[in-house]
Amino acid sequence: MQYQKEDVRKRIVDAAKTEFLRVGFVRTSMLAVSNRAHVPIGNLYRYFSSKAALFDAIVGTAKDKLIDSVQEICAYSGNYEGKGKNTILVIAEAVSSALTEFAKEYGKELKILLEKSAGSEYADFTDKIIVYVKELCKEKLYAGKPECNDFLCELIANNITRGIFRILIECSPEEQHTQLVSLFIFYFNHLEDRL
């Protein structure tokens, strides 16, 4: 009995992913998900009380894992500050590996979260990440310096965040790592000399 319940839940989630990818949160209907999953609409509501709950089940874990990854990356990069001329390459390689692994596991969910979440509680997710990255830029780039260029930090955060997301969504898994390393090197190699 439990196996059947998990099978039905998986069919619903898979059908919903397809619908959300196809038409986004706003235009996806529970009826369309029900039809695609071959699950009666009443039964679908036993598993997920609303479209928002179904959307959260799909993208919520990916969002949490991405935030955890960003925090781990920041902690990791903090351990390598000033430890040799190849520091940025070591950090870029490690960060790129972590992000490509994340995209391998949550690629569809990330695409839904970033491109198909208008009208949901996740609609401003990218903007929230940009604000978070901006604060990290201020903390890391201007540590111990008398004044911080808030506008420059915002530009860097906006561009690096959108660049990372674009690479994870548009590049093949084989290209992601190389493109991410190039992006990090471009933005952060000898950055202290350019500020």
C-alpha cells in the first residue's frame, strides 16, 4: 500500500514539474497536473492541498540546498584567503564543482525556480540571492577597508549571481564547470588590486 502511495506522489510531482516547466506557476492548473499524472483531481488534493503546496514540494528543497551551498562556499572561500597566488583558482574549482553537482541533481527544479516562479512565493528568489551575495561582497571585498563602494558591490553581486544561474540553466553539464571557473576568475582574480 505504501509503495502505491509513493508511486502516485511521484507521478504527481513528475507531472507538475513538466507543467511548471512548460507554462510556469501562474498558468499551471491542478487539473492539468491531474490529467498528466493520470490521478483523479480529488486524489491529487489528498497529496497536495494547493498548487502552491505542490510548487513548494518541487522547488523548496532545491532552494534550501542552493542556499546551503552558497553558505558552504562562503565558508570554504574564507578558509583560503591569502594562501598563495593560485588561491582564486582553487576556490573557483571547488565552487564550480559544488554548483555543477547541485545542478546535476536539481537542474529542472532550478530552472522552474528561476524562470517559472512568477506569481508564487518564490518569484523574487533571484533578487533575494543577489542581496545576500551583495552583503557577502561587502564583507569579503571591503574587510578592513575604511569605505565600501555599495553600488559596485551591488553590480558585482547582480552580475555574478545572474551569470552563475545562466550557466547552470543554459550550459550542458560538460560545459558548466569550465564556464563557472572562467566566470569566477574573471570577476575575482586580483580583485583587491582593482578596487
